[in-house]
Amino acid sequence: MAELVYPPVIVAIKTFWKYLGIKFDFQGVENLPRKGGAVLCMNHIGYLDFALVGTAALPANRYIRFMAKKEIFDHKIAGPLMRGMHHISVDRTSGSSSFVAALRALRKGEIVGIFPEGTISRSYEIEDLKSGAVRLSQAANVPIIPVAVWGSQRIITKKRKPDFSRSKHPVHVAFGKPYFVSKGTDVDVAESELKLKMLELLHSLQSNYPHPHEGQWWAPTRLGGTAISSEDLHAEREKMKEQDNG
């Protein structure tokens, strides 16, 4: 397919990273296949995660087709760019069409990027995963590649004031080894395996992060940070569901 939009967007994004002075550390790029489909499964801690992971994948000469919520595609500026880069719209009220679109892309040999948590985790931990990534891997018979990103939440994330200053925040991205999920594997078991692989990558990035986590708003309670705990986040979400249903 023609790539008329992706290349200039990449140039713009690289210019933005240079302006921010981000200190990048990309690991495991060799795990990205140079051809053929794959499901890229990433943790989600900030609004720029997709662009950061996409940048990390450039040395493999692969464009990632990210699955993103429909509202972004409806935006008058972002929408045409998303469609031009052949990303995949996700309508949360009707997920079947996005599943079919992603499956079609995988069978054409594309790498499809998914945030299996479904939304940004304000605990900065990996929360419960949805089953779409595993089911896509099984249906398309393509590997899953677990991915972890750390540091992006310090730039812009949920319920925090963005920091677009030249603060030279370190941002680390790690690609894990690809693996296949056989069609006979139970989805819940496969989800648990995927989460463990993502956690292993994330914990490794956190262990080697050059800035201390103790007392920082952008760090999970597990590391001594002051972010909301997974338990409190879960309770908050349950309360919101009750209010919506009430």
C-alpha cells in the first residue's frame, strides 16, 4: 500500500522528540520481524506511547498499524492522519469490525500494535488485559511480541499537566521475543502468559531506569512512588460502573 502520510509524520515526530530532548533507550529491536505479520502488545502509561513505540521500531524498517479508539479518527486533524497511516479504528460499542480489520492487516503481513489493557493505567502497573490480542494472534497464526515502555508518563498522561519542556526525560522501550499462541490454547491462560512476559520487560526497564522512583508521582506504589495503587484504581473503576448503571 502507498505510504504517503507515514513518512512525513515520522519526520515531524522525530523533530518533536529532538525539541523535548528525550534520552531514548531502545532494546530488543532485533525481535521485530523484517517481514510478515505480528501482534505488538504494549503496556499503556501515557498518551505518546504509540508514537514512542513506533519510533523504536523504525530501525527494523517496519511501520506499525496501531489500533486506537474511534474518537481519535473522528477528530478533524488527527483523523485524516490516522487513516493515512492505515491505523485501525476501534469502536468500543462494536468491536467486531475492528477485529476483522486488524485480522485482515495481519494476514497481509502487517504488524498491528495493541494496548491490551484497553486504556492508560494510572497506577503505572500492567492492569488486567483484554482478550483481543491473543485471539488475533490465534486467528491470524502470527506471533505476539510483548513490549514495555517506561518514562512516557512523565511527558503527558491522564490527569496530569503535560510537561513539554526540554527536560530530557529518559524514555525506555523494550521489545520481547516473539512467540506463538496455538489455536487450542485457552484464552485466559494465554492472557496470563502475555501479562507475565510484559511484566518481565517492564520490571527490567524500571530496574535500569536512571532516575529514582521513590516519592515520584510517576512511579507505582510498588517502587515507592505516589501513583494510585492498582487496588484503588480498580475500586474507582467499579464505582464509576455502578454510577453509570445507576
